[in-house]
Amino acid sequence: MSKFEVIGGRRLKGELVPQGAKNEALQVICACLLTREEVVISNIPEILDVIKLIDLLRGMGVKVERLQKGEFSFRANDINFDYLETEDFYSKAASLRGSIMILGPLLAMHGCGLVPKPGGDKIGRRRLDTHFLGFEKLGATFEYDAISGCYKASAQKLRGTYMLLDEASVTGTANIIMAAVLAEGVTTIYNAACEPYVQQLCRMLNAMGARISGIASNLLTIEGVESLGGCQHRCLPDMIEVGSYIGLAALTRSEITIKNVAIPQLGIIPDAFRKLGIRVEERGDDLYIPRQEHYMIEDFIDGSILTIADAPWPGLTPDLLSVFLVVATQAKGSVLIHQKMFESRLFFVDKLIDMGAKIILCDPHRATVIGQNHESQLRATKMTSPDIRAGIALLIAALSAQGTSVIDNIDQIDRGYEHIDEKLNAIGAEIRRVD
């Protein structure tokens, strides 16, 4: 298993270009199953999770061609359903959280589908009820085989209906949308997730001939159509990577420009960092983070301690709370980090405490960080990356620490960040990948 050896304490300077959005790529690649015509998608991040999904579709009979770096064509005109019963399919699909999103398109196009219980980050309970309740509303039936861990769904004909989702699940909303675009009649989805990833999926489907209105809101109306055609689509820059670079610049006291970030799609991410006292300047479609020796956390207006919490879009994405937490360790002041959505995502803080951070883990969802204002630097140590987002937070911590840190299980980081070591080494970091 690969690991990073990181020599910390270096100031970085230069430009970074974010990859395409991982979460969007997983959705729009699955949407290629909704047509027999060619779909071309560009700005796809060639990271572990995305490559796994592309390999899964290739095994299903989808014709995939890599046109150039980050650009692929897909043509799903001959799906091999026998493959869905093979060990190879089970193994690949079970290792990938995004594999659940093949089910909606298969239901819409072929009236049936199956997928093993998907994997992904071990960050607590991540139920799939929203997906299947939505499919049932559209007229599908589903069963779960507890022995094989396989979900199966089928429907003679999907029919549009009104539904109020039990939670604003991003992948659940995407899956239901993909099932509904070919359903008979009108589907109304209330409490839909409206993250930029879902917006992009809807725009791509409309380019293919779907009729979706209410995009960017939590109330979607979908008029079913008989068929969809091909299209060309480009993924947005990855806002999680953008946020990670803002945090990296602050903690390492570096000067970094992040290029072509699609500022309107970042939501409150830049302002959330500004609440920690970090200067984030907008220059056209770039973000410039100047070198700061110190940054001070704001208090609330009444003087109480600042709380940074995740929330459904347009609230703050939970994928960045790990980065906010590690950045706060060297701020001036204190902050409460409240991770509402996942109960195991804060458990990596014990590694930061070993490095000298002052953090009180209140419970599985809340941590209080007492910033040290760079008066006491983090210490290098050996650690293991438990998931994608904690992994990048630990890497940022290692880059700011004095000495050489070792991060094991970096496959977790590779699942979400493309060649992160090469990108950061190019602007002055010293990261060595050891296989």
C-alpha cells in the first residue's frame, strides 16, 4: 500500500488548477446509460473512484473511448445484463459508493437493475432509503438480499408522481432524476438536493432532450420524454479541491492563486474561510490567497464562539469540514466545528492532537478547536488516512508541521485528488510517494 513522506514547514508559492468535480463526474457518467447515442464528457478527473466507475461501465458493455486527458466518449447501446451477475461486477460495484447511481438509469431504460451494497468512505451510517423510496413512488418494486448484499429493482413502466424526499440526498436526488426523465407523465420532487453537481446533471439531461425545470431549487419538475439523445458536457471545477487549496495556503502561510474556479458555483465556501480570518481575493475567475502570518477567527455578533457547520446546499458542504478543522488549529481564537451529517468523520482529530493541536472532541459530531496562532507549530508524526477528506486534511497538517511526516493508506486521498503530490511539489512542497 502506498504512503506519502512529507517534509513540512515549507512556504509554497504559485498557481494551482483544480481538477473536474468528482461528485459531478460520477453522476453524469452514470447518466450516459440513459441513451444509446454517444455522450462526450470533458474535464473528468482521472482519479481512483472515477476510473473505477468507468471500468464498471465498460464491463457492462458500454463503449468507452479516452479521447484525451480528462475527456471520454460513452455509448451505451448494448448493455450486457449477464455481466451484472458476475463476481467481477459485484467486486467493482461494491467498492464504489457512486455505483448506486447506475440503478436509476437502468430502471428507466431497461425496467430492471441490480447493484451490490456500495462501499466508499467509512464515515458512519449512509443509508440508501431515499433512492428506493423515490423509485417506489415512480412505480418500481425493489428487494434487498441480505445474504448477497444486493439491491434489485424492477418496473414494467415508471410513472411520474409527486414526492417529498425524506432527506435532501445528493446521490438520491440524482438517481431519482435519472429514473424520472423517461417516466410517463410529470414527476415533481420536493426537498430535492440542489448542489451544483445536481444542477449540472439536470443541464446535461436537458441537453440530451429531457424536460427538467426548477434547476438550482429544491423543487424540481420533470416532464417525462420517450427517449434521450447524445450530447457534449463539461464538468465544473471541483469546489472541494478549491476549498482544500484555500486551507492549505492559510495553514502553511503560503501565497497561492487558484485558477479558473467557477466562483459563482462555490457558494459560501470563500466567505466561510473569511470567517476564520483568511484573506480570499477574487480576481476574475481566480482566487488569490496572499501569504498571512496570522489569521483571527471572527466571533458571532453577540460575542459567542463561532460555529462552522455543514448543511444542504446552499449551506456549507460537509466535505470541507475536515479542512476547516485543521486550518483552525493555527488560527487566533476558537471555533466549534459541527459535523451534522456523518457521525465518524471527526475521529481523525486524534492524529492532529498527537501533532500538538488543541482540540476537544465533544462527541462524534462536534469538536472545539483552540487555535494556537502559529505560536506552537504542529509536530511531524506517522498517521493513516481514514477517508478522502480526512486524508487531505492530514496532508495539509503534515505540510505545515516541522519535520517529516508519514501518511499511510494514501489510496484514500487518490480516490478524490488527482496527482496531488505532483501538483503541490510544483509550487514548493516536498512530498514523496512510496509504493
